[in-house]
Amino acid sequence: MTASTVWTVLSILSTLGALAGVEHTLRTRREARGMLAWILALLLLPGVGLAFYLLMGNVPVQRKVRRRARRRQAIRVALAQRARLLADHDALNVPELDAAQRSLIRLASRVGETVVTRGNDVTIYQDAEATFLALSLAIEEAQQHVHLEYYIFAPDDTGRAFRDLLIRKAQEGVEVRLLIDAVGSWWIGRSFLAPMRKAGVKVAWFLPWGLSSRRLSLNFRNHRKLVVVDGRVGFTGSQNIGDEYLGRKKKYGPWRDTHLRLIGPSVAQLQEVFAEDWHFAAGEDISAPKYFPEPKAVGRIAAQIIPSGPDRRPHGLYQLLFGAVGDALNDVCLLTPYFVPDHAMVLTLQTASLRGVRVRLMIPSKSNHRIVLWAGRSCYEDLLEAGVEVYEYEYALLHSKVVIIDGRWAMVGSANMDERSFRINFELTTMLYDAEPTRELQADFDKLLVRSHRITRADLAAWTYRERLTAGLARLATPML
């Protein structure tokens, strides 16, 4: 067979594959602009476009959702019994809540299918060293079980330190379970995990990826960060396990996250999320009462854990953010490392600003995903025209995902402001309905402003031809990011 014949065959196969991808896109329920972007990519770049479609665009969601639903159904009755333990801690009728907060609670409860619990103690960590120290101390004190769920658990110095701590706890007789995402932590080798498994630590992968698993799609990633110790202490937020989160990698430099330690009734909700994810990934039922101790009020903060993902209400997290911004009366502050809004999100922020709400958006000036950074920058002009204040944090790679509304409501979690977090990934968000933690988050936002550059029309006018072209190309790619 000659080279020209081989090339012809490959061209025909590539074209047929691209047409099959177009046909699948037309049959798949998704946003129109996303469909158009993928169709153009498939037709204009048959080989490359098809490869990316198979990895990131082919979203066979219904099969995955049905599989996940079957796993949830198997333990639903037991988890429902655990959830009833929170009835005495339901915060909906707390007299201190105003009408706007009650409106958000009703929305969040329907979207997240969880209740708002009162009596929580919440500690906010902005420093990675402090977060890892608090997490290590909590694990050190574990008596019964430690459950960990991470998108990234890196096999570096930080990862090894936590691995050795988990090994030691397992050797002491503590049940230790570690759930890690198969794409986020793809570089973890068997040699890193072997000592844990030998010591009795149970390790599971979330949706393994590769030829051996007959699964090539990179979608449906478990982006959650979650730790539960003895069913009484919980950690969640945006910080993974790795050296880079401590600012130890020169490539990224200083790194900044927002993480929470929770003690109180809301920890049972974190445990429920882990129990569902663990049952789905490992097939083990951990809905027994010993993993769900009787909830006790230890503080005064009303909080709610909201799991989101393709197996739950479509666009639930999106609806929550829309509702919160729409209810804002005075001030909206948004912190996100990856800002890739669709037209509806831009309109929501513009509308809030035009009706007199002060809307401030902060993203990092440097990013580990340059195309995502420029996709967000491509929206600056639209936001500035409506009076939205846009800031770029210059000191560190800002990885926090925080929304603050009117100093009375806040959300902290793992979700970015992009289509992937809102629609495709499994995310975890904590809602805080209390002035105390909200004021703390607001004070931190104000501190960050000191080291941020406010974007002006002059900044946009000073963009070079190359920067304008980059912004345009990034904007074109936003439906696929």
C-alpha cells in the first residue's frame, strides 16, 4: 500500500468520524452555541476536532446518570434515615433570617435537596499551611474513621506526608478511605499507593480513564475536596493535596485557596456526599449508623452543603448563583480562578450592576490555564460597560471560589464560574447564611483588592493586536472549555 493510499484511507476515516461526531452532536441535548462550536471544530479540523470531541465533547451523560442513580437508589433508604437526624437542626424557621435569606434557602433546598442546618461552627482558612495543619491535627485525633475525597492528590512531598499519616492511622485501627479522581490525579503510580493499601487504607478511583477501562472521555470529573473525620469534623473548599497549593512550585509561585473546617450538623451532609460517591466508585455501602453519629449543635452558624453534578438537577448550581445575584440589594463579590461565563451569566452580572448593585469580580492575573484566562478577559468590555468592577489579583495564583452577597450570605466551594463546573463536573459547595463568616470573607476580599489591579477601558485599549486576537480565539472556544 502506497503512502498516498494510506493518506487517502486516513482522510476518509477522519471525515467519516467527523460526520459521525456531527450527527451525535445534533442528537445530543446541549446548549446551541456549544453544539455549533463542536460542529465547526469537527468539520474544519476533522482529525484534531474528532480527537478533542472524543476526549472532552462527547458527553454520553444519560448512561452515566442512570448508573449513578442505580447506585444511589441502593443506599437511598439508609441515607434518608441518616438525613432525618437533621430535622431538629433545620434552620428555615430561625427568626434571625431575613426574607431574602429565606428565599435563597428555599431555592438552595430545592436545588441541592438538602436542608440548612443551624448550630455549626465554621473556621475559614485562607492560608495553605494553616489548612494542612488543621487537617493533619484532625486526622491525628481520629478514633474511628477518616474519609477523604480529592480531585488532585499529588505524589509529591505534601502528598507523601499525608499518605504516611493515613498509613499510620490505618495501622492504629482507624478505617481510612481515599477517593481520588482518575483524571485529576492521573500521574499517581502504583508504587505511591502500594504502602497505603498494604497498611489497610482503602483507595478507589472515580471513573477510571484509559483503554483498559474502555473509557476515553475526560468529562464527568469529581472536582470535590472533602474530608470527614469520625463523622464529626469536616473539611471542604477549593484546596487539593499537593506542593503547588503551598506555593512550592516555581512554575506557579504563590497560591491562594479558601477552605473551611466544619463542626456540627452540616458534617452529616458531607458524610452523605462521601457515602454516595464511595458507593458509586468502590461499591461499598458505608451508610451504617456508626458513620453518622447523632448531630450536635456546637455553634450558631446556619450552613448548607450543596452537591452538584450531572446526576442531579440540571444547572442547579447555575440557578443558585442566578438567584443569589438576582436577590442582591447592595453588593456582590465574586472570586474565581477560572471565569468563562456564557451570555446569560454576563447578562445577570450586568443587570445587577445596572439596577444599582455594586458588582465586583476578581480573578488572578496569571493562570495555569492561559486560554481560560483570556476567555474571561474577552468579557471585560461587556462587564465594564454595565459598571461591573473587574479586578485582577497580581500577587498569587488565586484559586479560591467564593461568592459574597450583601454581607449576609456566601458560598465557598470547589466550583469555578464556567460551563464545566456548572454542568459537567461533580462539585461541592457550602452555603453560609450568617453575618459572622460572611464578614470574614468580605474582609479578606477587601484585603485582596490592595494587591489587585482594577481593569479600566484604558487597559483594554492598550491591548496589542496579538492580545486582541488571543481574546477573540479564547472567546470562540468558551463553549468547549
